[in-house]
Amino acid sequence: MSSFNTFKIIAIDGGAAVGKSSTSKGLAERLGLMHVDTGSHYRTLTSAILSSGEDAEEREAISKILDALKLSTQIDGRTAKLGINDRVPADSDLRSPEVNAQVSKFAAIPEVRKKLFAYQRSLADLAREQQYAGLIMEGRDIGSIIFPEAAYRFYLDADEATRAARRAKEGQTDPIAARDRMDSTRQAAPLVCPRGATQINTAHHTLEEVIEKITHLIGS
Ligand code: CDP
């Protein structure tokens, strides 16, 4: 059967600075997909919790903060962005050294993940309604937990030196090795290579080559 007219869900998982965002945005552009960066969702909630003025060490306090947050979506180009109480935070706020240092701690809390689960799944319906050819979602648990039924699952990787060099080039202070350690050892939705996912080492290819390879593998 031809894949023409079939709505596609593509899951892109991997650790910090492996190239998930550039790959996903490039594929969204090339294949007419809606793009979602779930890392920015965890960054948005982290930033909201940190700026709430409440004690962010207490799970009960965190639950109360989360209950008061209303999630919304704004589409910017091909990317669907998470808004809190109808405001999408600036990228510079989401990638501040403080958020970089704290995001994995909050992402490990089950209540934080629960707040996002149904929202993230609902974005497939939004992409269908908006007549995108499919949805490309990047993160740590997309092929394993959020869309285990996704027909196309990829796990990107790269050696630590390459990844650290990418972040330094972007001028960011970001403890990527520590984040990866926390993300892969936590109980709730740990970073894993999803079953059946195709692994791609992005240190061995240019961005264009990775995009080409994935496009070829999904048969577009
Ligand atoms: O851009 P980078 O790959 O460095 O990180 P990110 O995708 O912005 O994700 C920031 C953090 O959010 C990760 O280190 C994880 O702690 C968390 N995260 C998660 O737990 N689950 C996801 N699906 C995506 C991100």
C-alpha cells in the first residue's frame, strides 16, 4: 500500500545535544509534519515551578503548582509550542543555566510527567485537524511511553565530546552528562532506546545525511 495520505507519527528519542531538534525541524520542513519538542515542555514546567515562589523541594507543593497551570498550544511555523496560562516562554528563558541545571530533577517527578502525558498525546489530533502530513515528536520517552504505537521510531546518539562541543558552540552552560545520567536512571519513563527503533550516530553524519537517511527509511 502506498504511504501517500497516511498520517505519520515519527518518534525521535535520544540524550542531550544528540541533534534531535535540528533533525526533527528539518524533517518537519521536508515532509510537511507538525514538530513538537517535548524537552521544551519539561523546561516550561521547570521554569514555572522555579518562578512560583513555592518550595520546589516538596512534591505536594509541586502538585499544587501544577494543578494551577493551564496548558495551551501556539503554533509557530511548523512547531507546536506549549503555553502556560496562554503564554509561551522565550527560548532564552527555557535554556537558562538554572533551567538546564534543574530540568532533569523535575522531569523525574511522576506528577510532572502526568501533567504532560495526555497533552502530548493530544497533539497528534491537533496535527491531524491542522492537516499536517504527520507529527514528529522528539524527547526521551516518545517511542517508549508517549507513542509506543508510532510506526517510525529513531534513537539518535553521539559521543560525549561531540555533544559537549555542540553545546559550547551554542554558548550554553549545560551539564549534559549529568542530565543524561539522571534521565536514564530514573524510575519514571527513563531515557531508553525504544524497542525496534533505528539507531543513528549523528557524530558520523552531517545533519543533511541524517535527514536523508530517516526520510528514506520512512519511505517518503
Ligand atoms: O535539548 P536537550 O536534548 O539538551 O534537552 P531537552 O530535549 O530540551 O530536554 C531537557 C530535559 O527534559 C531532559 O534532560 C529530560 O530531563 C527532560 N525530558 C524528559 O524527561 N522527557 C522528554 N520526553 C523530554 C525531555
